[in-house]
Amino acid sequence: MNKKSDKTPEEIEKEMVKDSLHLMDMDILPLETLALKRAWLVKNNQIETQVELFRDSDAGSGQVSIDELPGFFPDSEDEFKRDLELVKQFNLSPSFDVYTIRIVLRSLNIEVENQEALKLSPTKRAELTDRMKDFTHPLIQHIYGADQKDVNDVSDILALFTDPDPKDALEKLKLMATKLDVGLAEIPIFLEDYGDIFLSLAYFRDILDRTVPITHEFLEWLTELRESYVVKQDRAQEKLLRGVGEDVADITGSITGRFESFDRKTQDFWTDISAERFHEVRDLITSHHTTIGGVLCGLTLKMDAWKEKFKAANVGGPQQRLEFTRSEILPGLGYIKQLEQRAAKG
């Protein structure tokens, strides 16, 4: 029997937003306009940033661009002017995942009082436990050996660090501190940093692995459309569809390759532990947070839109499918591809 959640609908919604790539709760920002703090930033299917002023089951979602906000608020007030300048800083953010939001806030020298607001929800962290084992197992094995059965993740390592047992673990921690060129007391900071870095990687990898099968189905759907009589009689449409398919395939293949590169770098670190190698791994992953978030945000928005409308068998005729591809898949696809290409070259 499933345990009933003790969370309120508002708490569940806030968790959902925290774990999202395309939604941002503006309550986390130091805004002075109360009504604006209740709003969300949203990436729409064209990868444009919108402010969602309200959401209603009957009226739908009330979205406006950031430039349109003065028409809904008294723009003569200094408080709103300051808030508008802050919100504008997120206009070009490619994604609203918590890791990208952190980067934007740091660039603006903004401290957020509630740091939990910039972390994945406990529910999402629990979902990623199995994925995290790929990154934490080498760490656990290095410190505690293969026979340590009570250590599953970084938080367990931190707990054991306060009273290391067996004694051999303490010696290994001291050795690790030496290799990382930090004091023994700084190892907990390293472990937290390590855990957060690889939690981000697990989070993005989970999204990628859920999205890739959908992109393959979409590409098969696109191939069927290209082979339809309507498209075969129109070279311009066939060329457009071929380009869309190539772009989606290129984006998916490139970002998958980036994750394979992260995996190799991580394995190299445990082959020869050093402060320099860890900094290389950490800097490599964090420097890609924004582009990974942006590419996955755009790709998932488009694949989710396609899945919702066309995933069922034999839904929609060729003309309806063509129109959907032109209006929902094509806009913003070039931006996603450019974002991925720039990151892959970096």
C-alpha cells in the first residue's frame, strides 16, 4: 500500500518547478513587487522566455514576454524598475534548471537566503540514488573498501567521516586529503562538492536517457512523413523535413558524446587522484551546466510537445504533421543546435 504524501499541493508544485528545466519560481529572487514574486519564468516551445502571471485550469496559462511586463505593473515605481532589470537578466538564460539559475545569480552577486531553493527537491534526489551510485561507488570503494555494506551515497560517507570505522578508513581519508592537497577537516567540503557535481550530472543524464528514445521515435515518424505522397510532391517540404531530422539527430548524438566524455574524465580521476584532476573534472562539468541545461530544455520541450500530440498510432494526416513540424519543432531548433555546437567545440 502506497504511503499518502504529507505534502500540500503547493509544496508538490514547488518541487516540480525546482526539478524542471523550463520553469522557474520567481519567489527565489529578491524582488520587491509582491505580485511578480508570485509569477514564474517559463520557456515556451519556441525556446522563448515568458513570464507566467497566472495559471488556471479553465483560463489556461497567462504568459507575457519580459518586455511586456510594464503594461501589467505600475512601471513608474522604483521598486518595479529594479525588479524588471533583475528579471531581464534571465531573459537569455537557455534553461531554468537549478544549476543554471545558480550560475546566473552568482554572476549578479546575488545571495539567496533559502539555499534549498537552489537545490533539486528531496524527491528528485531520491529518484537519482541509483544513478548516483555510478559516481559514488568508486569514491566509497576507495575510502572504505569493497566490503563496506552500510555506505550507499555521499551523505553516508559524510556521516561515517564524523566517526570513521574501521580505522583503516581514517587512514584512507588522510591519504585522500594528502592527494587532494587539503586538510583532513576539509574532506567533508570536498565530499559535498563531489556529491553536488555528480548529482547534477546524474540529473542531466537522467533527462537525456528519458529523451533519447523519444527522439528516435520522432525521427521514425519524420521519416514516414517524408515518404508520404504529399511531401514527395514538394521538394521544398522534403528538404525542410530532412533538415529537421538531421538537426535533431546531430543534437542528440553530440550531447550524448559529451556525457561519454564526462564519464571518461571521472574514471581518469579515480585512476590517479589529485587536486588538479578533481578540479579539471569539476570545472569541465560545471562549465557545461548552462549549455547542457539549454540543449536538454529545448529538446525535451519539443519532444514532449510531439509526444503529447502525435505519439498515438496513426494520429494526424501528412498536412497536419507538416504544419506541426513547421510551427512547433522548427522554431528555435537552430538555436538549440548552435548551443550544442558551441559547447562541443569548447
